[in-house]
Amino acid sequence: MWLQPVDVSRITRGVETMLRADVRLSDVTITRSEEITRDPSQCPWIGIYRAGIKYPPRVLGLGQGFREQRCELVLLIQQADGSGGAECEIALEKLVQDVLSAFLSDPTLGGTVNGFDEVEIRYPDYQRTADAYMQTAALYFTALGGISVSQ
């Protein structure tokens, strides 16, 4: 008997598929494990990234329920606006709300996990280029995966 953790790439692919299927995000560039864009012309933009994995013990004993797989992921959500920072903030918040709505509508992230928790949004980057204001929201969340048993 072998304990098999969930492939985290399967989870990031599930998130990508889920976001691409949402009609509110049809005009958004969505990438997975690519460079973070610094180009306002690429916005609106979402990047999907792995942040870390934890395997905390759950109960005493061995077997399928002994460990839980907690995959920490981050979505970088970017928006740009040529008018000003306040206008960029409004556009970014609309995009963040659309992404959150997609997440809350499918807690299994496209059937790849048992659920998720610890959703947090941070705003790590405000910049201005020659052409536009560009802002980033980082949506951090923990996907809860089950460790399967192989014979």
C-alpha cells in the first residue's frame, strides 16, 4: 500500500480551467506558472502559482486519513487604467470580485480538491508606467486535497 499525494499541477490546471470557463473572465489573459507580467497592455491578467504545500497530521494511526494535504496557491490579479490610480482601483476590484465569485461557485476547484479555506487578498503592487497605472491583487488560498491509497 502506498499513500499518494494530490498532484499540485492538477490543481493549478483545474483552477485555470474553472477561470477560463467563467464568462465574466472571457476577456482576461490567464496564465499558469509563467512570468509575472509588467506590461499594462496585457491587462486584465491573472497568473496562477503554487506557493507551498503542508502535510499536517490529522489523526493518530496510519492510512488514508493520517495526513492532510494543504496546497497553498496564489492568483495574481492585475488591472491597468490610463486615467488614474483611483480608476485602476475600481477596475481591479471588479476583476477581484469576478474571480472570487468563480471560486465561491465551485469549492472543489473543478473537481480537483475536497475544498479550500483560508482565502486572503493582499495588494502588493501599485505602479505607473508611461502609459498607465497598474495594480495587483494577490488572492491566497489553501486547497484541501485528499491523500489517496494505492495498492
